[in-house]
Amino acid sequence: MRLISIDDTDKVCRNGYEAVLIAAQYARKLNSIRLNKERNEEIDMEEGSKQYLRVTSQALYDLVDRKLKFERSWE
């Protein structure tokens, strides 16, 4: 598992608070998409049947890798 430091998030966001807000909002979206997909496919989700990153980890990775597009409404 890859470690993300404060320095990594500071390159993308102004501060840690902003990084947490953006990553949390995106994690909620990822979780919603994942749950809808599982419901639609009617998959028997037994423990360990699929390997997923946690949505919070995926959100932070995407943020640091600059895969997220966001705009600051408070500028």
C-alpha cells in the first residue's frame, strides 16, 4: 500500500483541511457508485470475494495523482 504524506497533498491543495474535504466528497461518490454497481449486478458479496481499495484510500490516491477536477467556490 502506498503512503500519502502531507507534502503530497500540499502540492495539490492549499492545506490539509481542503484536501480532506475534497477527498471525502469524492469518497462518498465512489462509495455510491460501487454500491449501485453491486446492487445492479446482484453479486453475492462474500467476504474476500472481490479485492477493493477502500474508497477513502482511492480518493486520496486520485487526489494526489491529480485525477480529480475541482474548483474552489470560496476564491
